[in-house]
Amino acid sequence: MYPHLFVQPLTGEQRQRLQQGLRDRAAFTVRRCQIILASADGTPPSAIARRLGCTAATVRNARNAFTRAGLDALHQKSSRPHSARPFLDERHADALKDLLHQSPRNFGKPTSLWTLDLVAELAHTRGWTPRLLCGEAIRVALKRLQIRWRRAKHWITSPDPDYARKKKRATG
């Protein structure tokens, strides 16, 4: 069996701050304070987890965070990834607009209407994105770049030279 690891011995100031944290409004801070105080008193992670109704992994994560960051570990950090950046950014906005103003047939596609998945495929083959994106990611990128996306409509046309005159007469 592995020996239980506990947090380092607490200073008087740290213990006082942890005791104050037990009355904090944020549940995250209260839970972290409970875990760290129990660990400092020599309670093993599994016993702390049972007492607080969480997992032993949560206890170990709190203990490790306190060891790394000290009292700063009592406050919840953002869960947003640090590397979050859009795949399609302003560098490709003009090229994307130009692409959408052309027919997909110009790029060897069997359709004359753009779909979001088709735009994603072409953006990937042109090297604008590192991987093939889904249609929803393309829609979000177009919205962020302020490129209006309106789905093309199928219009019934005829090769008849008098088609426009006849249609106008029929529809008024």
C-alpha cells in the first residue's frame, strides 16, 4: 500500500486563512479549505472523500494544487483552455468571402450550392485550418468574422427564352 501524502505543515497564518475560507460564499473555496485542513491534520484522502462526499481524486487534486500554489489554490480558476484561439481568423476572412462568392463547381465539387461542410472541406484542403472542422464551427467562424451566411435557394429556371415574360405574366 502506498503511504498517504499529506499537505505540508501549515503556518499559523495559513491555518487562519483556511479557517476563514470555511465561511466563504463560494462552495469551491469552502470545499478546498475543508480538504486542506483535514489533510494537514493527517486524514488520508479516502477518509476525507467519504466525509465530504467527493472522490479521492478530488482530494488529491486539491492537495496537489495547494502544494503548488499555496493559498492561491483556494480560488477557482477559469476552465477555459489557455490556447483557445479560432482556427479561421481575420487572415482568412477575405479569402473566405471570395470563396463563397464563387460556385463550388469551380473547385471541382458536384453541386452549385455551398454547404457549411463543403466550406469546411475546402478550408482544410487549402490549409486554412489544421484539421477538418464541422459545419457548426464554420458557421461560428463566419458569424465571428461578420460574414453573412444565407443558405442559397433553389430557383426554378427554364432554358426557354420567353421564360421571364411568361413567369411575370403568371405571377403578376
